Amino acid sequence: MTDVLLESFARRDAEALLLAHEDGERVLVVGHEPAFSQVVHDFTGARVDFKKGGIAAVDGGELIVLLRPRELESLARA
């Protein structure tokens, strides 16, 4: 748990979080807009529109998946 998201969140903050973990470890970050869309763009170049409760998976500078709450709900029912 870290307090980096209390004030603002930018690419440098995301990089600091990632560097604090071993290579290959998965890191889950929870936060708010518009900072998260900008960080995803900074890492991948993708323009995303996060909805409340949405999820983005990024790996090696590539946007793997962007799921909106309705899609997550459908997956949960399956």
C-alpha cells in the first residue's frame, strides 16, 4: 500500500511503483480520473476512456485489455 495516489498520479509515480517490484511481478493500481487515462496513454500511446470501476491491463508498453464495468459484470455472470 502506498500513498502516492493521494495528491496526483503521473507516469513518474507509476514508474516508481513498478521499480519497487521484481521483474515479472504483477502490480494492481487503483485510482481516479483523469490521471489514469493519461498514465495509460503515457505508457502505451493509447487513448482510453475509463469508466468508474473500469480496468486496464498494460504489459511492456502495450495496452492488453480495457474493460468497462458492464463488460466486467458480464464476465462475472459467466
